[in-house]
Amino acid sequence: MIDGAVLYLHTNKSCMESLQKYFEKHKERFLKELIEWLSIPSVSADQKFKDDVFEAAEFAQKKLLAAGVDRAEVCPTNGYPIVYAEKIIDKNLPTVLIYGHYDVQPADPYELWDSPPFDPIIKDEIIYARGSSDDKGQIYMHIKALECMNAGGSIPCNLKFMIEGEEEVGSENLGTFISNNKKKLAADVVLISDTSMLSNDIPSITTGLRGLSYMQVEITGPNRDLHSGVYGGSVANPVNVLCNMIASLVDGNGRITIPGFYDHVKEVSAAERAEMAKAPFDLDDYKRELGVQAVSGEAGYSSVERTSIRPSLDVNGIWGGYTAEGAKTVLPSKAYAKISMRLVPEQNSERIAQLFTDHIHNIAPETVQVKVISMHGGEAVVTPIDSIAYKAASMAFKQTFGKAPVPVRSGGSIPIVALFEKELGLKTILMGFGLDSDNIHSPNEHFGVFNFYKGIETIPWFYKFYAEMK
Ligand code: BES
Ligand code: MN
Ligand code: MN
């Protein structure tokens, strides 16, 4: 139980009011700072941006210090550093561990952007830049929420920040950092803003994330590229072979054909599916917004279900042979594909990677050689909706949006969430302020100024309600 007097000191009405005043007075500067951060191309996947990734970490450290943390450090790892900071108010108060990432996805293809991805612009109250929604814009809300609380004299929880720079490439070094720093990271709950809401009028809390197995397949045919007239028809073409193999991975009912793939997939009860179906979703809007005539997927499930409670398999990239301008007649020696499988609770990502590897070897014709690499992965999570953290988040949204949020399971993956539970015994609350239509990982990624500001305003309420109930 928390000392009432200590708590009152940090959550009384006048504190929330002066926090709000500070926010109104400084919010334009907050936006300018975010734009400065977004101008640093912190692409973790591409070595060309190595110095920028480090610079983005230092920027976060600097801004955390300015926001009022007790200490902030850029912790080296074997890859990109982890920015750790803390603000310890009182040992009687609960501790919240805030996680986010300062690295971003590659911006390619650049020519499809209406404005340069690392030259942020605000157009019609929307910030356009790589990382604006995923995740720099969202983690920056937390840094600014702290600044406001600090200035307003009301920080009702101890805060620990862990902001990594390798989320978009599989968080390879984060697991080691967590197991080496269990004491430092001790907390009551993890808070993450790296997901989306249903819409700006329908706030939602993400209650599930899918797991992931990410694979690369390399097919080798003849020992060199061949003339496609001289040899075509008599030597297996690795690109053709790869396409056939991929086509066979999903059947006519949208079911994945890898033996054992569905072994541990739990059927969600009819009652829960009925509950999920209550969340607002308009299939026509969905199709219109994506520019597709029809949706597709596993028979017997709705689009919402197909991206939340059911697994999926997708080719993320495929290449081989001649792809430059004009026509070159060639029968390529090699073909490649990157394939991801999104997983649901109880499917183990390593087991699935093994099943995939075995299956690809089994179905490959003897005309080619096959190499399969498992690149990275992580486990699915479902978060409880009867926890104090969920209630606090729900009340916080109600406070600032005027509406209680709906629980929604998302199709994306944040593999570290399962690790927080396993390594630190911590549950996570996913308070995302982006929208699915923000074009994350895609050209013209954007984040609403409304969403950025609403996040900063909502987060302090979470701490207040959480501390009051804890
Ligand atoms: N923030 C996303 C995950 C996300 C986005 C979850 C939208 C829910 C809604 C995260 O940065 C991400 O892109 N994760 C990767 C996995 C990672 C291992 C590369 C993903 O989901 O593809
Ligand atoms: Mn993200
Ligand atoms: Mn991402």
C-alpha cells in the first residue's frame, strides 16, 4: 500500500493543472524537438547510417536529462546502445518501466516519398518522416510527459526508461542487457507506446501482439547464370522453382501447409470472438483505404481475426535474375526470398522456424540446392484486461478522449514483450497512439500532431491512476 500523503503530494488537482499549463505553453517546442530527432536517419538495418544511429541515442539521452531524470546513460552493447534513464521519486511509489526504440526502418524506396523521409515536414497537422509514428514520435511523448510532470511538480510513479536501437532488426542485444541488469530494471509494470489505436475518435488499448519467425530462403540451380534461350526448358530455373515452392505454402483455403504448423494454435472461444467482433470495423472502408477490391485470408475468419488471433505467412521480398531496366535474357543461377510467419500464443517461434526449414527442404526438387536461414523471431503475447495497469490506462484514455478505450489485439510484433515477462516477471501495458494508417515501414510514414499531443496529455494520467490504485 502506498503512503497516502506521499501520493497526494504527487497527484493533487493543482499539480495536474499546472502540468497542463506547462504543456500548452511548451507544446510547439516539443514538436520542433521531435522534428530535430526525426531528421537523424537512425536506420539500424543499414551500416551506412551507423553514426546517425549513435547520434539518435545521444539525442535521447540529452532530452531525458533535460526532462528531469536523475541520470541517463547510453549503455554500449555489441550492437547499438541502449539508452537507460531513471527518475526515482520515492521507494513507496510504484515503478513503471517505459520501453521504446529510437531506431527506424529503412526508408526505401525513396522515390515513393512525397517529401524526403529524413527531412520532416508538417502538412495539415500531420508530421511526415520515417520514425514519426514508429517509434520516435511515440517514445518522445513519454520524454515530454515526464518534462511536463516534472515542471508541474507531480510525478506519481518512479520512472525507468529503456530505449533501444535495434528493435527493427530483432533486438539482438536487448535480451543480454535485460538479464545482466535485472536489478536496475526492476519495476511493477512495463509501459510501451509502439502500437496503434482504432481511430482518433475510438481510442483502444492493444491487448495482444503476434509472434514472429523470419526466414530467408536461397535456391541455387546451375553453377552460373545461363542464356535463357540456349538452356531454358532443360535446366530448372531457381526463380521458377522458388515461386512454385512458395505458392504451395498456403492452400486454397488460406491455410498454411507446413506440417505441424497449427499444432499449438489455440482456437479462440465463440464468446471471445463475439466480444472481439464488437470493436468497430468497416470492411468497405478497410478495402477502400488500401485500394483493394477484395480481402483475402484463412477461410472462416474475419479480417480482424486474420490479423490478430490467426497466424499468417508472407513473402516480404523476393529476388533473383535480372531486375534492372530493359530486358536481359537470362536463366539465373540463384533465387532468394525473405518470408515471415506471424504467430499466435502457444506457437513457439523456434519450433516454427525448424518446421519451416524441414518443410522447405522436403518440398525442394532435386534440381536445386536449398539453404534456409532463420533470421530472427519472437513470441506472441496476450495482455490481461483485468489488471490495475489496464484499468489505469483505460481511465487515462477516458480522461483525455472522453471515451473509454476498447481492447484490441494487434497483428504486429514486439518480441521483447514476451521477454519482459519471462526475464523480469513483468506484465506490459500497450498504450499506443499511432494509427494503422500511419504507413509505418512504408513510404510517407506519418504521425498526427493530434496524436503526439494527446499522448503527452494522456500519459501523466496513467501514472496518476496507476499509483492511486496500486
Ligand atoms: N511498432 C512495431 C510493431 C507494431 C506496429 C505492433 C503496429 C502493433 C501495431 C515494431 O516496431 C515492429 O515493426 N516490429 C516488427 C518486428 C521486429 C522483430 C522487426 C514487426 O512487427 O514487423
Ligand atoms: Mn515500433
Ligand atoms: Mn517497426
